[in-house]
Amino acid sequence: PDGLLPPRLTHAATDSLNVSWSPPAHSNAPGPLHYSLQMRTSPQRPVIRLVENATDTYSYHVKGLLPFTQYLFRVVVSHTHGQTAGPWATLHTAEDSPGPVVSPTVSGFHPRSVTVTWVPPLQPNGIITNYTLRLWPSSHSSLAFKPSSISRTTVNSSLSPISGLLSSTEGAGVHSFKSLGPTSSLTSPDSNHISTSTFNSGINGSSSPIQGTKPKIVPKPSSSLMPVPAGDGHIKSSYLSNTSQATESGTTNVNQRPGTLLQSPDYNATSSNTEVTIPGNTTSFTFRDLLPYHTYSLQVEACTSVGCSVSGMSQHFRTLPAPPEGVPAPHLYSDTPTSVLLSWGAPEQSNGPLDRWLIERRVTGTKPISTVGQLPPESPPLSFLDSSSALSPWTSYQYRLVLHNQAGNTTGPWVSTTTRPSRPAGLNPPRLKVLGPESFQITWSPPLIPNGEIRGYEIRLPEPRIFHESGNTSELSVTVTDLIPYKNYSITVLACSEGDGHVGGCTESLPTPATTLSTSPQGLATLSVVAVSESFLAISWQPPRRPNGPNIRYKLLRRKTHQPLAIATVPAVTSESPPPAEDLHHWLHVYSGTKLFYQDKGLSRFTRYEYQSVVHNDVGFSSGEVVTAVTMAGVPLHPPSLSAHAINHTAVQVNWTQPSLQDLQGAVESYFLTVESPQSSQILALPPGINSTVIIDLWPSSTYLVSLQVSNGAHNTTRAIANVTTEDGEPEGMSAPEVVPVDSATVRVLWSPPLRPNGAVTSYYIYVNDRLRGSVDNSSGSYLLGDLLPYTVYNVQVEVCTVYACVRSNVTQTTTVEDLPADLGTPHTQVISPRAVRLNWSHPGKPSGIMLGYKVLRRTLRSCTSGSAGVMSTVGGESEDEYCCPDHSQGRVSVGLGDSCCGGVPYSMKGGQLCCSRSLHDGYGVQCCGGRIVDDVPVCCGDAERGEVHTYVPGE
């Protein structure tokens, strides 16, 4: 046969091929054609026979092939006259995902970069289009990777190497984040196409690319993140987020210089992962902008156009340390004038094991820097107290922190503070100028070291103290007035500082002594003059309050102003005392010297003198006030006359005459009136000028002894005496009576006389419920009160009377004893049957006590003889004895309980009643003798009908 075409491919799979063929153009012989299909992997390999001598088969499905492998196929057709082999046809199986991928290798360690190399898969199963590197921080694993949380950027490698990740800040649900470093710089010198991605497996699973460029977002429904070429010099970015679907697509130009991409401020590198897509012809890549001294792990993924295969996780590796970042500014606090407390937290990035903290200080505005201390890298917060001797109060300092680790050190920012104020230093003594007896001019300079803001000065002498506000002048001055002349002062200046709301303190300078000038004495005290006798006055004085100069001397002047006793008789003139007419109203110089007292003797009796002191010093003199004094009076010659009479029952009036000047040998100074009685005594001191008084609050009907003495200041007259008796008054101390019940209608009232009758008692009156019931004379102390109601409460009072007045006692309440009920009506009877009677009755009109119950009595009527007894039946109870007593004078009989008769009335002799003269009486404390009721104390000689009462005398 001829005209045989090569076999053709009808379907290609990764591990199989569907091969078909057609009959030859010319069979060139009759009969059936036989087809054979042959295959070989290369021209050098042997032929594999797949189909032999098939007559009606024109296709074959070849299995067990390798993906993306070329195979050679041909068809051999034959018949009885020969065979023809067709040309070889090259067919390929379809691509598949790559075979196992070996974990990448890390080298070229730096603080912020590492170089990654890897080996292509031994079974690529197709054309490797790209490799994807995934960088995992130490806190994540490959199991945490979610394609929906990846932000990918595809980069055309024909451009200059990019030092930062290209990302978008547009689109719905895009959150800001930080990449692994300030920027993510990717370098692959041999690649033609690089795609980088960041993905976040944090709490929200959100990611945010780095700000800087604005590529458009291409929405892709699948999770396969394939770079999308967009032409020369352009890239097309795709972005997928698990928080929202992208809504924009487009291109953006990346022809800009490297390193201009900015870092998002919210990016957290420790919780973010990075994914980089690199063209398939590249086997190495350098990660930049990593975190120093941070642990990572890697995975590499190889992809064909059909699928991808991921390698195992690489071993953990750590970037090299770098100097720390974000050294904090310390918080400064000055608690004392020479100390500063620093406190701070951890740095933003330690970038390796920390070595130590250094604390540096400098004075604000200067360049020299001092290291004041160092601390080990302990857990924050940290603090350091700078109490160096180099610190000064109220000084501005700057502090900063220097943090060291294995890779170097980083210096923090300067922070300023001012130490607290303190007491000023270098305050010199003030300078003084004496202006006169009462004034100084004081000048001083501000302290050399103020240690704060001087808020003012206080000038101390030490008294007075003068406050002076602070000034900016180099010399301060103040004039002090109203000082004491000729006085030594010690002047100091007190300077006080403050600052920033704190009190620094005060410093007092050394003193400067000064003395005011002299002047005349001031502040002379009043003379003290004491009369010692009729001719002797003692004068004393105090030094002047302000001597105002040296050499103090005293001079005493005296003059006579009044001599009453000289009018009638002029006393004998002594050699020391001139006659009255000569020295009256004339000043005499009686003393000169330095003593503080003078005894002026030989003076006239009861004479008024005036004294004045004159005080001298070396500059001048001053005169004191005039003081008046009188010598003592003499012994009185005659007592006054005295009389007294009673005004009423509690007061008397006393009258007397004032003695003459000659009788008293002086003037009346006071009267002493004495009132005495057996019970009490009182003394009254009365002023001069009166000659009568009334003495009250005396006892009525009492006799008093009244005496009077007159005092002339030095002596008293003899007593003048008078007796007086007060009138009768109202009785006092009448106690409440005692009430003793006798029977149901009678009580006995007993009382005692008043404690203080205040006169003769005339009578007593008995009141019951404020109504007069009886009276007795003053000889009795009891009263039998009758006609009372049984079992009733009464208020009993006794009133005592004198001629002057009557007074009632307090109330005594008493209750009469119970009695038999009275006013009990006759019961109403109703015959019910021959053997039954119904009885109805009312309560008694006078219960005379507490009703305990009723007894229904029944008796059979019969004749009654004198003394006859019968039986009374109690309905429903026991029987009681009753007694029948005839009364012949009345023509009637009385029947009742008892055992005897008294005047025709039955009674019980066992009870408390007593029968005397045919009438019943209360038997308490009495007896019947001779037909009369008498007390049971006397002896009754005889019986109740014929007997006499006698007083019992023992032995007779």
C-alpha cells in the first residue's frame, strides 16, 4: 500500500494518548488491510508494538505514559502482497503538576536579609512557569496558610530591581498592615518575572499591602494566584482577601526609583507572612527588609501551567542581630532638689539579645555629656534614680537612654526636666544706716545661688518682721520706722525660693547689729501709792517701758489737796511737816535718786495727797501722771444709833444714823450689818451713803439680833445692837396624812404637826375630794371620817392654819373596804310546774365591792320565837345557819345569818362587830363597858352593861 499518512493525536492526557489513523490512499491489492501501531520514546530507543494486524481498528488509547513527554508513533499497513510503514509522528502527553520539590537552602545571613537557593524538581512534568517562596515567621506554620488571605504582586523582571513590595490601598475591605520590615526588597538577577505577596494569619486574617503605589486590583475567582502580564513597563496586580472581594482592576506604571515605597504604620511583622513568586528559570532569591534576630522558615512551590507542588518546610533559621530600634524617651520626675527619677519601657525592637542600658545626662544648652549609670536588660518597666552630687537645685537637665546589644547601640531622644527648688545659698548679711531714734535704712543683695525663683524677702529685727517682694535689682533697700529708741537690734534677711509650684525653702543671713539713737524716756508707769497708817504713805514705781537712753534717774513730787479733820481741830505741827495752810496745793520735791520706791512719813491723818514722778536720762526727761492717795482715818469716837422693826413674817427693816466726821475720825467706807438667830446668821456689807435696809428671807415668828458696825477704812466702830421678832407666817412642811380604813363606810385620818408652824396653829381641816368634811383644834392629830361608800377611792387632805394663813398637805389616796351588796331587789318568781319555779333578778344598786357571784336562797316560812334557829337552804349549794330575832317594840322579827341578836338584829359574835347598848359597833380597838364604847387599853371593872373604866396601874 502507499499514500499512508502519519498517525494523529485525538486526545492527550498526562499519562495517556488517544492515537488514530486513516487507511492508505491506495491499497494496491485486493483483500483486507492489516494495521500495526508502533511507538518508541526516541530514535535511539527500541520500538514498542502496541497493535498488531488489526483489520477494523483505526484508533488506540495508550496508557502508562509519563507527563509532558514526547513519544514517536507510526502505523504499518500490510496485505498479502506486502506492507508499508508510515512516517513517524511525534506526539506529547499533557503537562502535570511537578513532582516532589526539595526544601530550599538558606545562606548569606544578614540582619535584614537572607539568600535562598533551591533545586528544580527532578520530575518537572511540564514547563516550570514560576516558583513561589513562602516565608514563615517562627510563630506560624504552613498549616496556617490560607490562599484567601494572600496579597500578591507580580513584577516584570525586565525593570530595575524593586526594593519594596508593590501594593494597593484601594478596594473594599483592604486593611492596613506592616510587612516584615520597613520595605520588602526582592532581588533575582536571573529572573524575568517576580511576583511577591504578603499574607496574614492573624486574628482577623486580613492583610494590607505597603502604601506607595496604587496598582489596580484584578478580581480572580479562583485561589490560583497567577501573574498577569500587562505589557512592557507595566504590571497587573491581583489581590484577594478573606474579608472582601476586590472590585477594581487595572495597570499602573512602576518606572520609579527603588526604595520610594512607604511602610504602613499598622503593619505587624511578627504576625505576617511573605510570599514571593519568581519565574521558573530562577533557582535563587534574596529576602530583604526582614526583622533582625528573628526566626523564620521557608517553603518553595514549583508550578506548571497545570498545577503546583510544595516542598517540605525548611529548617528554622534566624537573621543576624542589629542595633535596637525605637529606644524610648524616659519619663523624668524630680522629687528632691538634687535627684531625678527616670522610668521607661521596652524598645520598639530589641533586634537581638540586649546587653545593657546606659543613662546619659547633660545640662540643657551645653554639649558635654555624662554617663550617670547603667542597668542590665531586665523586664520593663525600668527606673533609675540619679542622685549624683553633680546635680544642682532648680537646674534644667536633659537625659537620654543608650541601649546596647550584640550588634551595636542605639541612642534615644533627649528629654528635659528641671530639678526642684531648694533653699537659697550665699545670702550676705544686710547693711544698715541709722536714721534716727525710731528708724533704720536696711540694704541687702540677692543670694548668690538662688536655687529657685526668689518669691520675697523678710527683714527680721527680729521684731518687727517686714516682708519685701522680690525684685530683679542687684541691690535691695527698705526703710524701717516705728522702732524703739536706744535699743539694740540684730537685723537679718530671710530669702525664700519656689519654683514650678514647689516650695524650695528659706535661708536667713548672718545678723548685723545696730542701735537706735537716744531720746527722752517713754512709757512711764503709773505710781502705786499704799496707805500704811494715819501718817505714812508708801510710794513705788516701775522703770519706764522705754528708757530711750542711759543713766535713768527718778524724782518724786508731792502736794496736799484736802485735809477735812483740820477744819475743826488742827493737829500738832511736827518739825517735818509744815502747817496745813503753808503746804496746801504746793508741790514739794520729796525724793530724787535711782530707787524704785519711797516711804513718805509724818503726814496728816485722813488727808488727800497728790504725787507725780519725773524720769530723767542723759538726753532729756518725761513726767508721769498725777496719782491721788489718802492717809488712813483715826479710831472712831462714837458708834452709830440703830433701830429695827418687823415688816411682815419674813422681813424686817433696819435704820441707823451716819456718824459725823469727827465721831468717825474719817469718812464712812462701809457698813457691816449682822443678823443672827438660833438657827442662822448672816453678815451684810453695805456701801456708804445709805442709812436703811430691808432684810428678807427670814423665818416667820422668829427673834433676831441685829448689830451694826461702821468702818472708816482703818478702824471699825463698836457694835450697835437691836432685837426684832418677825410676824407669824404660813406654816411649812405639812406632810400628807395617814389614812387607816375602819370599815366599809369609815376611815381614820392621822397627821403630824407641820415641821415649821411659823406661828401658833389654830386648827386643822379635813378635806375629802376637795370638799371640807370636818375640823379639829390644834390639840388633836386624828379624825374619824364616816359616811363613806364601801369599796370607793377617796383623796384625803389635811389643812393646817395659823393666824396668818392656811396650807394644805399633799393628797393621800385611800380605798374603803368592801361591804355587803345593798339595794338588791326582790326576785321575780314564775311557777313553771308543781316542782319548778323560775327566778329573775337585777344587779344590786350598790355592789359595795367586786361582785363574785349570786346565791339563791330558799326557806320554808315558819313561826319565830326569840333565839330560835333554823336552816336556810341555798339553791344548788350547801345550807347555812340563820338566826331569828324578834323585836317586840316594833312588833316584827328579823331573820339573818348569825348566832346572836343585838337590838332585834341577828349578828355573828365571831365577827368583828361589837354589840353595846343594843346597837352594833366596829369592834376594832374598842370595848363595851357600862353601856359605852371605850378604848380597849383601859381596864373595864364590871361588864358591858354595868361597869366602869379604870387605868391599869401595875402593883395596885
